[in-house]
Amino acid sequence: MIKRSILVFTEGSKTEPMYLTHWRRLHCDRVSVVFDTFHAAPLQLVERAAARRAGEVGKARHGRAGAGAHDEYWCVFDVDEHPNIGAALDLAAARGIRVAVTNPCFEMWFLLHFQDRCAAIDRGDAQRRSSDLLGCGKVPTPAALADLTGRYEEARRRARALDSKHALDGSPPRSNPSSGIWRLIDRIREPDRIHEQQLRAS
């Protein structure tokens, strides 16, 4: 079976990689998820991802030995108080980089596993509430990861409902509160299409 390959760049060096590594382990039979060691603010992150993609695609086109581009390139970052979010999103769209953005911070995504949230929330409050609900700090414990996995569909439903709410009330996409982490998780969880075709043919 040919695995899909996803290269992920994360703004943070602890919470996001730990959480996403958990999902990679759960679905390592169908997808290869690689994490780049570069961490930075959104615009710098997208610039690095775009450069990496351009280099790998160029090498693959020229048939260089050992060269191969990943199937997907993702950047995971927060809105928080970062400057140049618009520029980061525009560059990502222009260079074939997918994004999973949370507003205001990654812990907002964790909150959606437990409760509906429509009102804006600041970063500090989101982090405190997340820590209380999960019983851990910035690094998720095995128990917290198991709890989050079991509540994934609830979080996904709430995040999509927030996207619809913002669209209906005229708020800009990715307004506070919101999270697009589910988009990346769905890609990790998605059964390999080639494998499914082989099963149907057998």
C-alpha cells in the first residue's frame, strides 16, 4: 500500500507536535506524517514551508535520486496577537500550503472538545480553562490525549458550527473563537484511497 505523505510545520514546539504525533501513531498504517523542526510566527512558518515545498517539487520534477515531494504541506498556527496573519494566509494559498489556524490559540481547539463556545475569549483564559478540563499543562498527558480522541467528533462539530456562525453573521473567517485543526486531523484519519480501491477490487 502506498501511504500518503504529509509534512507539517507547527508554530509551537510542544503542545501541537505532541497532540498531532498522537494522531500520527493512531493512523501510521495509512499515512506518513512528518514534522519539521522549524518553529516560528505564522508568516515565517509559511515562508519556510513554501520554500521546502518548492525545493522538493523541483527536485522531483528533475528526477533526482532520492528526491520526492510530500503529498501535502501544512502549517499549524494561532492568530493570537501575531502580525501579518493576512500575508501568511495569502502566501499559503498562493504556494499550495494548507493551513490549520486557531483563534486565539491552540487551546481553543481543546476547549471545543468539552463545550460550545460562541463568545470571544482571550488566550490566557483559554489556556487556563483547557488546563483545568484536561488536568495538565502545555504538554498533554496520555490520559488527556485519550480523552481528546474520544471527544474528537464533538469538537469537529463545534468547530464547523463556529465557521458557519461567522459566515452567517458576517464575521471574517477564522474570527475568535474558531479552529481549523479538524481539517488536518481529518486528512490524517482519511483512509488511503488507493488501499480502498484495492479492497473493492479484491
